[in-house]
Amino acid sequence: MTQKTLSNRRTFLQTLAMLGIGGQTLLRTGNVKAAVAEAQGRVDGGLGWPAMTYRTLGRTGFEGSRLIFGCGASLARRPRDELLNVAFDTGVNVFDIGMGRYYGDAERNMAGFLKKVRDDIFLISKASVYIDGEAVGPFDEISVAQGKQAAEGWLGILEESLRDLQVDTIDAYYQMGANNPSLVGSEEMRMAFEGARDAGKIKHWGVSTHENAEAVLAKAVETGWYDLAMIAITPAGWYDWNGREIVAGSPPMAEIRPVLAKAKESGIALIGMKAARFIAGRNWAGWGDESAFDEHYDEALMRSKLTAFQRSYAFVLEHGVDAVNADIQNFLHLRENFAAAATSHEYFANTA
């Protein structure tokens, strides 16, 4: 065998092993064709892959998969077409990424995949907003001049995203890490979005927020400008990414539902993020506990075969968000998150 052939075979075997698809067949029989057939059957929606469920993403009108593939971290250092292809082939049709200034080469590394599927997916990217080179604080009051500066910078990063993704249009472009209601309500930012929309560069505007999220969402609803909002929320309530903790005094998600319902009634698609991050940390660092949300679950959910991570995703999906964005690093993450999103409705009654 040539070195290239050996490398390709090694990659193939690693892929099967990571997928958990066909690997046992290959080990048991040594028959590569049988392993590939089993893998293909599962990837095509057969054994082991439930049918994905979909939800209209607010006034965008797009029927999006309830699992959104968060690509930023996964693609930061290299392309991952083998992972993205499996997600797409099994029914994921919303992919979220972000600016190179935060996610390294992620947008560049997605370009090859986009060339094959661009017309069949909803593409989301996002950019942070800076004033005088600094991130905006959650309680700063933004002047007109600062709003113009912020808008110009955001538009500049949008151009970088279009270039790196090698696309003409992005379906939704967010204000990334939004924490300041004054900036969310900035007329200068609105005009920047509308100019980019009218130029055909983006179709929809959104916010991504994991600090001061409730106030940011309220302002987005008030303006009527935003079509999507990605919010950091868990079964226990609002999540603060900076502190790696549930926001002090936050009610549990079940009690936040009226707030979420108001946003959805206004036409905003709600996307949950960080739903499981709180339970995935390091116990020695004082955070990370797989049982942290158990008190919010009923007996039926606790008796289910879902993992702790799957329970958290299923819960938020059935308590007010349209879809959940998951940071997917490998095939096992994909399969676990996929199953939770595809079957969440089976574990709850009258909650949608």
C-alpha cells in the first residue's frame, strides 16, 4: 500500500469508530463492504438515527432542523467536511458559525462544504461589535457617534465573513455577544443592517446573547427589527457565560416561558445555546455537575434513556425555544445531540 492509501484507510477506520456505525461489523467480519453498508444505512436515516424534527424559524419562514450545528469551535483549525456531511445527510439544515476574529479559520474552513449545500441550508454567522476597539459593557449608554462607529465595524467584519465563507449572501447575521440594550436598539446599527440587506449581503438580522440576555431579548422584541435571537438558557434559567453560572435570582426556564412566548409572538425565532454547558465543566473548578438540572425534570424524563446532556437539550426545546445550537466536535457529539433534538417531543406533553 502507498502512504496515501494507508492514510485514507486509517481515516476511514477512525471515522467508522467515531461514528459507532459499522465499526462492530467491521471488527466482527472483517468485511469492509458490510461495514460501509451498515454505516450508509444509518446515515440515510435507518437504525440508530431518528428522523429529525423541524420548526419554522419565526418570520424568516425557513423550516429549520431543531438541532443547529454550531461550527465555530469545530472548524477553527481545519475543515471538517466528513462531520458536516453526516449532519446534513441525516437532516440538519441550519449551520451556525462566526467571525474569524474569534473563531480563527472556521469560516474559511466551511467554504468547501458550502459549495455543495449552499442552496439547501440556512447559514448563520455573526460578528462582535466594538467601540474604540473595545467590547461594549452591558449598561453603557451608546451615543449616536458611537453607534455609527459600532455599525461601521460590524459591517467591516461582515465583509470578512462573506469573503472567507466564499458566499454572496448569508441568511442571518447576528450581533454577536450582544449584552447592551442601548446598542441593540441603536438606529445606526439598524441602518447598517438594512443597507446590507438591501445590497443582498444578508437576509435576516439577529442577536446572540449570553450576558444580560433577558434585557437584550426584551429590547429586540421592542424594536421589531430582529428575526432571530440566540439566548443562553438552561432548564435552571438564564445562563451567564462569563461567570459560568446560572444568573443570580433567575427563575427556572419553566417560569421564563411567558417572556419567551412574547418574543416568539413578535416573530422572533428563539435558539437556545449553552443549554448543557453548565453541567459539562470541571468539578474541581467549582462548576460542572451532570445532576445540576435534575430537580427541574419530571419522573418520566429522569427514567428515560437520555443522557444528562440530552435531557437538558430536550427540556429547553420543549419549554420555549425553536431550536438548540450545539457545539459539535465529533461524531459522538453529533449523534447524541441529534437524537435529543429529534425526539424531544416524545418526553413532554402539552409544553410546545
